[in-house]
Amino acid sequence: MSETGPQPYRVPPRIGVADAVRRCLRKFLTFSGRAPRAEFWKFALIVVAALTVCGMIERALGLPRLAVVSVELPRTTFFASIRGPLSAATLLLGALPLLSAAVRRLHDTDRRGMWLALALASPVLLLVAGVLGARMGVMPSLPLLLLLACLPALAVTALLAAPSQPGPNRFGPDPLEVLA
């Protein structure tokens, strides 16, 4: 006799940090398929930690900044910089694998990778608000600018943190079932 009741809860296999880094680096040009939540977030944590450590080393060595991008508004200035050659190299080595892992992570939630374009809307909205405000002679308030800058990025972060769609979807089989 077979039972048709609910299936017992299956504990997903653990993905270690080294496994996550190895998988993301190995699939750095793979924008198809799916990536489990643990794989993406552990790799993202390693990339951010590596950038932080590189920045601290470069600061301790007194290396000059390689690039500074700034948007100057009457009441404030927004800027981003790449500290030095170690940070630049780490960013160049980590950006493409992180982007491909993020696309596969969105596929795991049954969403297209184009949702990542929403994260690019943050600086664009900030720039548009600043330019329009300067042309009209009225600058938007700083809280409004920060809201425009943060909301799209927070929306993408929420999508990346969403639970996986169980079972196969249009982007491929469940990666946790493949790992098991």
C-alpha cells in the first residue's frame, strides 16, 4: 500500500563556504540554471570580505585611490571609490562570478535575471533626481534621494533572499535535489 499523505520534510544538503566559492568560480560564465540561496550568499559574503580586507591593506600601506566617482549636489556629495590595485583586482575577479551567481539565484526563485537591472536603477534615479532638481532650481531633500537610491537595491536584495522554488522550474532542476 502506498500512502498519498504529505511527504516528510527533507533536510537540504549543506553547502560549505569552500564549496560555494568553488561552484561560483567554476560557473563564472554560466548564466543558465539555478543556484541555491546558501551558495549565492556565502559567495557574496566572501567577495565583500575580500574587498574589505584589500581596502584595509591598501589603507595601511597608504596606497592612493585609483578611481573616485562623485556626484556633487548643493547640500551633499555622493562618492564611490576604488581604494587601490588590490581592491580593483578583487572587484574585477569577483564581479562576473557574483553576477552570474545572482542570475542563477533569481532563476532558483523562478524569476528572470533581468530583475538585476533594477539594482542599476539606484544610481540612475539618484543622478536624474539631482539633474532635474538642479535644472528646476529646487534640490530634492536628502531623505528623498536616499530613498530613491536604496529602494531598488533593497527590492533586488529581497528577491535574492527569497526561498527557492521547490522542484524543477523553467530554468532547470532543483539544485538541492541535484546536490543530494
